[in-house]
Amino acid sequence: MIHLVWLVPFLPLLGFLINGLGRNFLPKSLTGVIGSGTVLAAFVISLLIFPEVRQPGFAPQVISLFDFISVGSLHIPFAFQVDQLSALFLLIITGVGSLIHIYSTSYMHEESSESFARYFAYLNLFVFSMLILVLGANYVMMFIGWEGVGLCSYLLIGFWFKNINYNKAANKAFIMNRIGDLGFLLGIFLLIQQFGSVTFTEVFAKVPAMGEGSGILFAIAMLLFIGAMGKSAQIPLYTWLPDAMAGPTPVSALIHAATMVTAGIYMVARSNVIYSLAPHIQAIVAIVGLVTALLAASIALKQNDIKKVLAYSTVSQLGYMFLALGVGAYTAAVFHVMTHAFFKALLFLGSGSVIHAMGGEQDIRKMGGLKKWMPVTNITFLIGCLAIAGIPGLSGFFSKDEILAHTWGYNKIMYALALIGALMTAFYMFRLYYITFSGKFRGTHEQEHHLHESPVAITLPLIILAILSVIGGYVGMPEVFGTPHLLAEYLAPIFAPSAPYLHAHHLSHELEWGLMGLSTGLVIVMIFIARGKFSKYEDTGAENTGFAKVLENKWYVDELYDAIIVKPLMVLSRFFQDVVERAGIDGLVNGVGTGVKWSSRQIRLLQNGQVGFYIFAMVIGMIVLFVISLFL
Amino acid sequence: MPVQYYIFLSIALFCIGIMGVLMRRNAIIIFMCIELMLNAVNLLLVAFSKMWVDAGRIDAAAAQLFVFFVMVVAAAEVSVGLAIIVMMYRNTHSVDINILSRLKN
Amino acid sequence: MGIDLIIFTVLSAVAIASALGVILSKNPVNSVLCMITCFVAIAGHYIMLNAQFLFVVHLIVYTGAIMVLFLFVLMMMNLNADIEPQKRNWLKYAGAISGGALLLVLVAALRDASVPAIQSGNATDIGLIKNLGKTLFTSYVVPFELSSVLFLSAMVGAVVIGKK
């Protein structure tokens, strides 16, 4: 089956081409079927590939399609690499992707058939790019996919392009990503300069020879991490992700929660050898991840837009993943990517269902008591909240606990901070849940009249994702339970090269039980506090004051960026526009024109038609020539 | 007697001719100044001819033949040039060359 | 100072003075007369340089034919009065200065030229019609024929222009 792996990305590409080119002719039902069907078929192929990859002793296979770039001694093939990591990501992307496609057929049904087809074309293109990203056998292929998903993200955030604010959000996402991409690109150049290759297998084979603490490796690791910062919304490049919620909700679920934003984690996990050999950069990764996790969680505490809460939650969870990468727990990071894909997609799709029922309303202060009307959404949303909060038995518990345990081994203070973040996560998720689903309805009568459970195309993906959110964690149970950590065994070949450089911390079983008990107990306390505070929530309309106001305004980070980057840049641009452009460049260009015009008007006067003057000029010329030839 | 004397004489006559061309506006005078310049050159040619004869060259007669040809061309030029001036005078009743500024425009 | 140098100096002075007279006199007829004087002085130089045939031709063609033609045209146009309008002064000075500058440049350049001297007492027969004719009709017969064609065309041209 593995030789058919090229079908996985090219089926969505086919869907993109059909839907994109035929958007004016195809009926909605057909575009929906094509869009979802291609991704579903890709999922089936991925499922068929997976058992082969799971075999013990499976060696990574590189399927080379053609030579993409061949310059001098540098050869960059257009090749796919199938190994444990990429096969896992294939499953996540195509699986969650196909569920979200099915969901979208219902969610986007009110769009005109042209924009409906456009939506599915973009979505298919996104899936294609994301698959290229994870399947690529070298950094250049990864970069192609990286840019492709960035483009699709831009197109889908600005999907309703008639709204100027959405376009601004799309621009913001694109530009912020561009900053990160520059780092990634420079990292690739440095790799080429250093190793003469960008193919994973070749680079990783040569990296250990550089030795631990090599300056070049530090630079490469840092540049690649800057790329990851942009794509995975880490400080300081995270502000685009909350704004990206301008796109349709399924897009937020697929791109800005489950798949694209985890590309940075994928890249760091893929380059684990490089990072393991650059411990200082690893520490930076961990710190950036932790700070992002805390900052985003604190902002989420006071947000009132249902999607914004989830967006900041996503940023926070991505921070946890980077924390895991930073402390060397690569398996835990990938594990959290997987579980997060399940429950965050679930939460986003659930919020989409709510927004759908509320007729586009996103402010949770105007909701409340929705469990009466939307039982399925209520239950699945609750499962998602429990999973993300880390209640034992659900997937989020296992992955988050693994990260926390590794952090304890790495640094106790970081563990404490990460635990505080996890508690904040529990608090804001249940604040969101209680305000939205319990209490009494606070919207208008008209909205109340229209409240209804969503159709099956919406609830079915919710149910499937809820089931996955529950059971997804059992592939990675901690060893204290006495069961094998299936995921760690599965991924072991990927992270084996970096194992010698990591300083593993084996926690005693008592300590691990203790940590688990501590976090679980505190999380449950937080949930009850949230329940006590918000289950009977009334919208008093009172303004937040003090610290709460700072949180509501997202720590004023946007304003800060505006003040220190955007405004000076604007002033500089205006200076360039008004002074350099107008006076300098325009002046130069126009000056040449007027200069020629003026001087030709002067020179024209020499042609005065008087023979005497001509002879005079001739004699002057003769004198000059004589002087030159006789004396010089 | 150094041949430089003749060279300086020729240069003097030639420059006087040029000054005349530059300073006068009467077409006939300008014409005469051109003749003067031609004669300065003729004088120089003859002087060099004599110089080479004295130096023992036997083919120095060619220089005098050039003078002869210059005279031929000058005579032809004068006949045509004076005809043009006469015609111009017939049309404009003037021999001022500044009137002939038709080159302008 | 030999007799030849005295004659040279006198002839040169006459030539330059009459040349200046050509360009400085206000009356065109005076200019023509000065021109004739100048040509006669130059003809004297030819004699001094053993160019007897050229001396004769010069007197006949230039002084006799061409200058008479000038005089004839001047008189036909009745230009003996000073009708020439004054040129703008700066152009006059510019002409004088540039001509003088050319003189200076040439003299300065040729002052130190080392060329053989002329031996005045050495009378040669190279300027006699016999020698010139021999050269003309052997080496230079084609230019000679071409000059006859030139004359013919000049004659035709003068007639055509004059008839209009």
C-alpha cells in the first residue's frame, strides 16, 4: 500500500481542482460529495497504510516522485517519506479533516453554490498542503506545504471577504506567519549551506557529528523555531490566531485548532535530533511554550466570544506542546497534538453548532440554558470540556499528565506554572460551558424561537469526535497503570536518534501517583468553583475593572504591538512615501525629465540658423582639437 | 632661411582669413577671406616643395601640382559661388549672410 | 641680413598688411584692391621659392581672373558704398579672439618643429613648366582630367544658377 501514498495528498488536490474550476456549474450536493469524498478516500488509504507502518521494525520509506530542484551538488527531490510520525499525522489530518468536511456540508449550506464550492475547494487545497507538509521527505517539501497551508488559512479566514474586518484578520494572519516563515527559510538556507542537503534522513545522519552545543546547530534550531512560532501561534507571534476566528467555524476547527497550527510541533518533533543537540534552544522552546500557555490561558478567563475563548485555549494548549518539546518529551507533544486535535475540533464544532442555532450570535453573555434545546451538542461539548480540563479517563488527562510529569523532571518551578495553567484551563472551559449551556436563556425571543438541535451532518461528527476524545488517550497510558504506552512504542524509532542526548528523568511511581492526584484534585476544585460562579450566570452588563479589564483586553498586547511596531512602521512608511518617494525618487525621475527638457530648450538656442555663429563654433572646435592633439 | 618663417607667415594669413570670415557679414568679403586661406595653404605647399628640393628629393614637383589643383578648384568654386551670391542679391537685394538664416525653422 | 631675408620681410609685411586691410576696410572695393595687393605679394614669394610657373598662373588666374570677377560682381551690385550693417560687437570680438587664439596655438605648436632650412641661393628648375608638365601628364593625368570635368560642371552650374 505504501507506494500508493501519493494518492493521499493528490485526492484532495483533485477535489480542489474539480470544485475550484467547476464552482459555477456544480450543484451544492455534488461539491459537498466531492469535497468530503476525496478527503474520506484519503483517510481510507491512510488507514490502510497505517498497519504496515505499525509493524515492529518498519524502516522509513522514501517515495521519490521526481527531481524538484537540482543545482550543482544540491538535489532536492519531490519525495514523500512514510514513517511512524508522518503516518500518524496522516491519520489525524485526513480523519479529523473528513469529519469537518462532512460537518461543513451542513454548516455552510446557506451559502450560494458558488461560494459553497469555493469553500470546499479551499478546504481541499488546505488538506492537500497539510499532507504535503507532513509527507515531505525534506525541508523544502515541508516548506511548500507550510506556505500552502498559510495561503489556505489566509483564504479561509477572509472567506467572507466582503467584511473588511475579516480581511484585516486574514492579512494579520498572513503577515505574522510571514515573519515566522522568514526564520524557517533562513534555517533551510543554513541547513543547505552546512549539510548540502535538506533531506531529513541525510541531515539527521550528519547532525550528530556536529556535536552537542555547536553554534551552527543553535542557529538552525532557533531559526526553525521562529518558523514554528509563527505557524503555531507562540509568543510573540500569537496574536493572529484569535483574530483568525473570523473564518467559518469548521475552518477554525480544522485549521486553527486541529491541524495547521500543530505544523510547528510537527516540525520540531521531526527535527528532534537538532533540538536535542541544542539544549539552550530547547530551554527557550520550553520557556516560550510555558509563557504562551499561561498568558493565553489568563486571557481566555475573561473573553466573552465563544470562539475567542477556544482560540486562546488553542494558543495555550499549543504552548503546552512546545513545553513538552522543550523538556524533551517529544512523544508527549505528539500525543497532545493528537488528543488536542480530537477535543479541540470537537469543541470548535460544538461552538459552531451553537452559533448555527443562535443564528450567528457568538457572545456567550447572550446565550445560556442551551442544554434544554441542544442535548447532543450539550453532551459532546461537556465531554470536550472534561477532556481538555484533564479529568481522568479522558484523553486530555493522559497527554497533559505526561507533559506535566516530564516538566516536573525538568524543572519544578516550570511544573508549578504549568499546573497553574492547567487549572486556568479547567476554569475557563467550565466558565464557558456553564455560561453557554446552563442558567436561563438571555437572548432575544426571536432567537429563542429558532433554537433547535443541529442536523445529523453536524451532530454525527460531534459524536464521533466525542468518542475519540474519550478513548483517544488510551494509546498512551502512563506506565504506572501497568499497561504499555502504545504511542511511545510506536514512535520510538522516530525519536530514537535523540535519546542519547536527553537526560531522562524517571519518576518514582509514588511521585507520579501523587502528581496525578494533585492535578486531578485541583482541576475538580476549579470546575466546582466555576460551576458555583457561573451556573446561574446573569448578564449584569457591569464593566470589568482592574486586573479583569486587563485580561479582557488581552493584556493590551495588540495595542502594544500597535504602538511599538505598527505605528513607528506607519510613520516610517509615511516618511518614505512623502519624503523619499515624492521628493527623492519622484524628484529624481521628474528631475531627469525636466532637466532634459530644460537643457534641450537651451541647446536648441544654439541652432540659431546664423552661419556666422556656426563658423565661430567650428573654429572654437578646431582650436580645442589642436590643443588636445598638439599639447595633451 | 628657416622654413619656419614661411610657416608663420602662412599661419598668420590663414588666421586673418578666419577672423575675416568670423567678423564680416558681407558674403563677398567672406568669400575673399576663404580665398585668402586657400592662398595661405598654397604658399605653405610651395615653401615645402622648395624645402624638399633643397633637401635632395626629386619628386617635390608634386607639391606645386597640388597648388595647381587648388587653384583649379578655387576657380570653379568662385564661379559657382559668385553665381549664387548674384542670385541671392537679385532676390533679397542684400549680401548679408544673416538674412540667409533659413536653416532656422 | 641677406637680400633674400630683406625681400621676404618686405613681401611678408605687405601681404599681412593688405590681408588685414581686406578684413578691416569698410568699403568692399577697397577690400578687393587690398586682396589684389596681397596676392601680388604672395606671387612674389612664389618667385622667391623657384616656382616660376605657379607665379605666372597665380597672377593670371587669381589676380587677373578671380579678383576681377569679384570686382565685377561688386560693381554690378553697386556695393561700393558701405552698406554693411554693423555686426553685434561681442561676436566681432569673439571672432577676433578666436582667430587670434588659433594663431597662438598653431605658432606655439610649430615653434620648435625641426625641419630642413631653405637655401635661398640654390636655384632649381623644378618650378619650370617643362618639369611640372612632365609630372602632371605622367603621374597626375587622372586628377588633371577630373579637374577639367569639374570646370565643365562649374561652368554649367554657374550658367544655370545665373539664368534663374
